[in-house]
Amino acid sequence: MPDRLQDLQQQRARLLEVLKWLEQEIMNESRSGGARPEPAAKPGLTAASVLRPASPMPADDEAAAEEILAQYRDASRSAPENIRTGCITYFALALGLLIAAVVVWYLLTPKRH
């Protein structure tokens, strides 16, 4: 348990360091009026590195992604038919196995006359 406490305290210290850095960046931005000053020294794990916005996707990548998604959209429309067919198939197989097991049991048990 002391290891967990120590780990939590270290995480809290790192978060406080990140918050301190973030406050300093906000103050720098508000003072400069939008100009880009040199950023302050960053701690090991910064909010900027964690919360960095994703770069926009190029048009050709976006088109490729849409093409891939379209394939799955088309496949999902026939899913209810596939599910129904699969369920009927599994039911028929299970019923067939049950009948086969009963027949084997009947043939292998000694006859009482």
C-alpha cells in the first residue's frame, strides 16, 4: 500500500508541475496579445503534448477513409439476413446432432426383452 501512496503523490506532483507550466503559458499569451513568445521550459509531461490537437487529414487520406467506411456500411445492411441464416443453420446442426446422439444411444444400449 505505501507504494501506491507514493505513486499517487508522484502523479500529483507531476500534474501540479503541468498546471504550473500551463498557467505560465496562459500568462505569457495574455501579456503578449497574441504574439508567439518563446515557450517556457516544459516539464517532462506537459498538457500541450497531451492535449495537442490532431493535424487535419489530407484530402486523399480522407477519401480513402470514406471508401473503407463505405465498404463496411454496405456489409452492415445485409447483416440481419446473415444473422437469420446463421441462426437457422446452427439450430439445424444442433437438432441434427441431438437426433444423431439419440440414434447412437438407442443402437448402443442393450435391448431388454
